[in-house]
Amino acid sequence: MDAKQLKARLPATAFAFRGYNVTNLGRSAELLEHPQYGPVVEEHLAAASELATRVMGQTGEVRRSFAMSLLPARFARRPPVRSIDLVSRVRNREETTLDSYADAVALIVAMELAQIELLRRFFDVELAEAKLQFGFSLGEIAANIAGGVLSLEAIRVPLSLADDCVRLAQDLTLGVVFCRRKPLPMEHVRRLCVRVNQEGRGIIGVSAVLSPNSVLVMGQQDTLDRLKAELDKVADDRVFLRKNEHPWPPLHTPIVWEKAIPNRAAMLMLTLDGGTTPPKPPIVSLVTGKTSYNDYNARDLLHRWTDHPQLLWDAVYETLSQGVEVVVHAGPTPNIIPATFNRLRENVEAQMKASLGLRAMSGIVTRPWLKSLAPTRTALLRAPLVQHVILEDWLLENAPE
């Protein structure tokens, strides 16, 4: 798809913004090194670096001041504030880690905004002319900035809380709980999370609903194993648990209540600029799974965003039901949103067996979870027809000389 075709299909296009991952560079260095793209990318990285350095310096100063108040005066020397330099990080291809989570937050949003700006400046493709947009986790903040609701200053909120998120991640496991054939009993999952939490040996919560038969969960200590053991007793299908080996910030779960992160985020958002105009294009919030943003509720939705599960499946269905034909994935190496669409496409294609009409519909028998949804959610059958564009790849393939 070239720029002319993409521009023509904007009324049926959705933009999807990625969130935090263990790898966050993608092809950013190639975009930075490009003679035409480079200055735009550097401008966005530098702006995010300055903001992140300032915010993390202020956050660190509060902690240092408290700690030093407990020390004798002769020991009260303030260490220098760490400078965040995303331009150098990208140029040197230095990947982020959990210890540099603040860098990752700033980097992801900066590169998403840079990619959208490159699309506008070099190809005359305007995000505002698209059908809709949505973002997973941190991507929803990026969508609000790209959609003109908030300014880059909005990342001050996750940056200010980054250190506490990292501390909470130290005793935490991320896992996917799923069934292969039948829907995962979501009410049982929620009910059993409550029971496991009542035992007082760690907190667990659903972080994202990926599909009717899979959820992301985050839990402290051995709570994931205890949840699976209980699900095995009540589920109609075999339940699987796949653990992630990497530590993960526990956003979108009640674990963040331990540090009062939702309320602190809400207080920080009160003084942010913007938030008084509806986004262009509309944003499907993963808090609600609907196009819920209006001219005043951005702060309320983003407050709920901190501890509410990400309703990715609902957002995918909403995208399909609104007739979207193209999804443009912004950010460095987008992962979870393309993977979700791809799994759905593969399941639908397997059921349809590459044929059409009633014969294809009658073939929906080997995947009962899809069969149960197809009569009421026919938009799911459009999944194989949707075209996907990884924006960083597209920009480099279509780069001006």
C-alpha cells in the first residue's frame, strides 16, 4: 500500500498505539539515522528526554530530601540527577530494561508521536482523518496526545509513578491464562481472584482481556499457580498457564493500590493542560471497550486506566464492527495488538476453510468459543479482510531519498 492508497482509505482506517514491552527500540535507530526523517525523530526524542529528566529529577528530589532529613548534616550530599538522553540511547541501540522503565515510557510515546508526524509531514496522511484510534496500556496516553486531547506533558503522570511501579514489579509474575477450545469462564476468573486475594499471601488481578478464552494476569508470590489450581476445578475445558520470565510493572491491576498509584495519578492529572476537547479521530478506550472519550472525561478515563483491566478484545471487536478495513500500528515493533488480530484471523480462516456462504458458516464446529460468538458478533468474521500496516516498516519502505 502506497501513500496515495493509504490516504484514500483513511475513512476506514484505525491507528493502534503499542504499550510497554521488554524490548522498545524497534527500528527507531533506522528512522533516526535517515537523512530526511532524522531531524523530526530527534526533535521528538529530545523533547521527551527533557521532560523525563525534569520529572524524574523532581521525583527523585522528593525522595532524597526525605531520606537526607534522617541523616546527619555531614552525610547530606545530594547525588547528581540522572540525565535521560533518548537520542543517544536510540543512536547507540541501547535497549531499555525494567531499571530504565522511565526511559522506556518516554521513548515509546516519543517514537509513536514521531512516526505519526513523519506520516503527516512527508506523506500528507493526517491521523485526524482516520476512522478511529486506540492504544494498549501506555498507548492510550499516546493516542490522547496524538489526537489533540493532551500535550506531551501527559507522560509526566506515568513518569512520576515509574519508580513505584518498578518496586512493585520485583515480586510479581505476568502470565497468560487460557483455554484452547471453550471460552474461559471470566466470572470465575474474577471471583477466584477475590478468593486468592483474601488468603493474604499476595495480590493477583486480571490485567488484560485478550480474547474470550485468554486473559493476562499479574500476581505476587505464587498467586498465579493458586488461581490456576482453582480454575481447574470449575472450568469446562482444560486451563493453561503460561508465565512470562520478565518482571513487569503491575499497571491495570489492583496491585497498584499498594502505592496509591490511581489516586496519585488522578491528582497529577488535575493540573495537566488540555483534556477539554474530544479526540480526533475518536479513541476506543481499553477501559470501556467503546469510543467513550468526550470533551471533559479524559482525566476520569485515564484515572480508571491505572488499575482497570485492558479490554483489548472489546476494542478489537469495536474496531471491526465500525467497518475498519486498515489498521496502522504505531510504535517500535508493535506486538500485542497485531498478535491479537492475527490469532483472530487465523481462527476465523480455519473455520471458514477459505470458502464463503452457508457452507463456511456450517464449518464453525471445531472451535466452540468462536461458534458461540459468531451469531451475535458477526463483525468478527471480517478479521481476515482487514489489512495491517506496521508503521515503522512502512515509513522505511516508502522513505524519500
